[in-house]
Amino acid sequence: MDWEWSACLDDSEKPDVDDSSLRATASNLQESIGSYRARESGAPIPGFEDLTEQETFINPINTPFLNESALLERTLQLGNTALDLLRYFSDNPGDRAVHAETVLGYPMPEIRRLLLGSLGHYLKKTDSGGWECHSWVEQVLSALNENHKEGWPR
């Protein structure tokens, strides 16, 4: 059989239904997806009350905050899963969450919860959809590794 397709000339009648409230609800729902995330809370790090988030991320090298035990303790309190994710993305910048799931074996909902929650200060999303650590995180991880070798925390 030889099928030929052509445009339908008769105007189909569209239903007379007011779905504007449904469309508005769907639009609001889509806008709210991902707009909420958990924020890290706890004791403030001494001497950093006046710094903006941008200053903290841009000028971390050779600053005294890496010597602050409060930052190291706060990072340790993230938990083993979060620290594994930080180490993974420090070693594999730009990888996606699915790669971390495959390598580390943690469930994707837990990985996403951490990436969009408590690790939001430590990681940033790349243009390609992957994740990478802020430049100062590698120094924090190194300090944690050194302190771990020395038996810290006591």
C-alpha cells in the first residue's frame, strides 16, 4: 500500500473547557520544584561573620580559616557519605551524580539530597550538569586527612 499524508482541511473542533486554573497550578508547581533546599546550620565560625559567601569562595588560599578547627569540625559533621561525595568530586570534577552513584554505591536520592542540601556550600554545578568542588574544598579535605593521620579529633 502506498500511503500519502496530507493536511486535514476540515477544522477540528477543540473542546470548550476552561483549564486556566489547572495550567496556573502546574506552572506554580514547576516553579517551586527545587526552590527549597536544606541549609547548613550550627555554630558560626569565629571571625567569619562579616564575610560574604562570595568572598569565602574566591579568596580561600592561605587564609586563616583553614586553621580553624570549627570549619574542620563542621565539615566532619557532614557525615561519611557527604565526605565520600566531596572526595569523589574533588578527584573527578565535572562528573554527574549518576557517576558517583555507580562508583560509591550510595542511593541516588541520598546523593541528590546531599548535593542540593548540606554540600551546597562545598560544591557547584557545572555548565554540563556535573559537580565540582569550590577551590578551597580541596584544602579542607587535605587538612582533614592530615588531622586524621594525627588522630584528630580527639
